[in-house]
Amino acid sequence: FKINYLNLPNPKLKISAYIPCFNNECTIGTTIESILNQNLRVDELIVIDDGSSDNSSNIIKRYEVKLISLKKNNGRGFVRNLATNECKNELILCCDATNRLAPNFLDIAIPCLIKDKSICSVSGPIKSLDRSNVVCRWRSRHLFKDYVLHQPNTINISSLITYGTLMKKSVILKLGNFDPLFRHSEDEDMAERINASNFHSIGHSDLEIICIKKNSLLEVFERYWRRNIGKKEKLNFST
């Protein structure tokens, strides 16, 4: 891909953003601030509280964002489907409530999408903020693969990644939107539809996504299961 990064995005270009949140009281504030503090201001930020039982909702209310509170936990597919419909602009920035984005995330991501109509989403590698114990180090190596050295300013074909990405609303809707019945494999399901279409997703080495949550051993195993054994929300020992 040849993208001219000398032409910065139009400052009048409007961006929507959303954060799915479920019991993320320890990190949601930092995630919100990382989006509000982007060099290029987002036009709207929607936070969907997916039935949290902790103090997440009260923390979210401290910020000037649109809060959608769901009475029960519906799962990631339902939340992303709802968020895509709620966002009013074509370019949608999404970030999980356990991560933060670098201030220049939109500076780098927007040109990737507006210069090529076939690109529907762009994301980058995720890294751990905390590597202080064995669990965090195992997560960094086996889930995030922090050991991989990415050459600066490289762009590669990737899969749809929802932990921190900029995507085109029109393409997601054209392909049927996220399946609201999926509780955790909604991104993989959408990625398969993208791969079967004339669109594709890319990864950019300079996009910085930092995981700010310190997972427990059980949480790390659950994430590993979802990514490798529990694909499509079915028990699968093929990987």
C-alpha cells in the first residue's frame, strides 16, 4: 500500500467513537481519556455499559460522553451491533475498556481508510503496560506476542481487530453488522465476512494500543481459550 502521510486528515472530518464496558471500573476512565485526548478530536464518544455490577457507570458519568446503560449483560456482539447503529459518522473508532490509545492514533489511522476505498478497518499491535509478574509476562508473549519486532511505518493485510481500531460504518453495515448473538467471537465472525468480500483489513505498525488491565490467571486462560480453542464460541481442539 502506498499512502501519502504528508496530507493530514481534514480537521473538519467527523469521527465517532465507542467503548464497550463491562465491570471495568479500574480502567474505563483511562480509556475514555485516551479517546478524548486524541490529537484529532472525536465528534462523539459513546460508552455502552453492558450491565456492569461495579462502579463503572458512575465513573463514566464524570465525563462528557453519551452513556448507554443496559440492564443486563448481553455480550460483545450485541454491544458492537448497537454501537455501530448508534454512531452517526462514517468513520468509527472503537477501543476496549481495558486499553488506551496513543494520542496520534487517529492521525495515523485516518489516512489509511480515506486513501483506499477497499480498506474497511485499520488497527495495530497491542502491548502490555504491566509485565511485573508471570501471568502478565505469559499474556504478553502468548496472547499479545510482544516479542515480535515490527518495522516502523509498515502496513500489512490483517484481520479485523476490535480491541483498538478505526473502521468504516458503511462497510460493517453492508456486511450485516456484528452478530448480536455472539458473546465473544463477534470480531472473528465479521472478519470472515470481510475476507469473503471485496474489502480487507490492515494493520499499521505505528498504531499504539496499550493494555492497561492486569489480568488474573483465570482471565488470561479465558482469553486464550476464546482466541484459540473456543473460536466461533464452540469447543475446538484444532489449534
